[in-house]
Amino acid sequence: MLEHGGRLRQAALRYGIAEADWLDLSSGLAPWPWPVPPIPLRAWARLPETDDGLEQAACEYYGAAHVLPVAGSQMAIQLLPRLRRAGKVGVLSPCYAEHAEAWRRGGYIVREVLEQEVDFFIDSLDVLVVVNPNNPTGLSLAPERLLDWHTRLAQRGGWLVVDEAFMDNTPHLSLAAHANRVGLIVLRSFGKFFGLAGVRLGFVLAERKLLKLLAEQVGPWSVSGPTRILGQVCLRDTEGHARQRLRSEEASLRLAHTLARHGFKPQGGCALFQWLITERAEHLYEFMAQQGILLRLFSHNSSLRFGLPTDDVDWLRLERAFQDYAKETP
């Protein structure tokens, strides 16, 4: 399996620091989990119902015509390759590594392409996968450009798959409203923005025919009854959405300024993380880990992703760690 952030228990064992004593900045999740409402006993005792209002709440929240709830968008990433025959897939890279991995395992020829290379290769592709905003670079592409790529692919029966896991803070850039077009598939993550990754919930936005085919691969009851109730409460909490967007944007900007002030100006980021390329990435990662601060290291391009601190105590701890690093590093 591929490496991901959030492996706190593994870090605790490696560095001999108790889990409770860590500041975990390794995952691009909002560090303020949504309050969990009381879950009726019937949600635990009965099989999940698919007409309970979750799909409607998701359609309204995302502005989409049709959605399919899944047990995390990772499930959809792994199942989509089953819906086509073998072909050529382009993945706009660097990005979330599970995309390229899933298509390769499905028997497809996968080419990882840079943003400026897409227009050159697109007419030879059957599928193009784009993460927007991108993880870990934070790159955001305009809807008009993505829809142009979709048009070129769809003319030949191709797909554009857009992973919008970090889109909640910038809904005006989403392709959700266009997802009923044939050949356009939009993936949305629930856990990142709502700070509830543990519930494993995501949504696929696409035209009805494709969602029906995907649902057959997903199988029945993939999203638990308690998760369906929790999802509806969160998706309908419009006041909470505004509050979460504001504090994550403020925290992300503060994080960018903190990094720059200590000589590590980030090269990219979005509302839930900042991304730093530096030749000292592994050294900084190791130093921070020894202080009980967990980051996400990308060794292949010597970069780090910083998630958002939760409160003033966390900010002070990160600040002091950078000060200590400056003292010990020539």
C-alpha cells in the first residue's frame, strides 16, 4: 500500500513519543471536527436506507444534479477503472498517488503529465485525471480550462475525472454543476473539510448512467446508517460551513506567513495545507518529528506538506520548534 499522512501510531512507536503528545500536521484535514449529533438507536440497528435524504442534502450542498455516496472517495478512485476497457490514462502530476496507482492496477497505460503538457497529450488519452485544487501543490485550475479538456475527451468517448477533495472552500471553482455531462466525473471528499475523516464518506458526481454502473461495483449498504445521518447534519449546516471556511482560510494564511518568516516560503497550498519544496525537507521532517510534530514528507521531490494547527497552543509549539531548528541548523 502507498504511504499517506496520518500514521500517528507508527510515528509514536518510531520516536518513542506517546500519541497524545504529538502535534499531527501530516494530513490535510480541517483540525476542527464537526460536532457529532446524537445518533438514533435505529440507525445502528437497521440496514441503511438510501431514501433518507442524504443524496438530496449532498446535491444541494455541492450544486449537483446526481450523486452517489461511497465509503470515502478512495473507494471510487479504486473502482472507476473497472468501468472502462484498458486504454491510456493521463494523471496531472504530482498529485495524490492513489489515482495513478488505481489505473495501473486496472491494466491501463498511465502517463503522469505536467500541467503544461496536458494540451499536447490529451488527444491521445482515454481518461485524464486532475486533482483540483491539487494535493500537495495546491494548484487550482479554472473551470473553463477543465471543461475544454472534457470536451476534447468526450468527443472520443473519453473521461475527465476531477478529484475535488479540497474544493469546499472555493465552490465557485467546482465542476459539480456540470457533472451531469457525459464523460465528466467529479469526486468529493467529506472528511477533509468537515474534519471527520474517520467516518469514511465521499460522493461521486456524474450522469445517471455512470452512477448506476458504479453503484453496481460499490454494492449495497456501503455507507453506514449512522454515517448517513451525520452526513446530512453536516451538509445542511450552512452557518457552520461559513465558519469553517473562514477559520481555515485564516489559519492557512497564518501558516504561510509563519513558514516564510522562518525562511521556508511555501511554493503552494490551499485552505487546508501549505506545501514547501526545500533541499532540507528530510532534515526538517526528522527534526520536527523528534519534537513530536508530524509533517507529511514527499521524498521523491524533497517537499513537505504542513496541515493546519488547531489553536494557540499548537501555533506556539510550531513557532518554538522553528526557533529551535534555526539555532541548531547552520
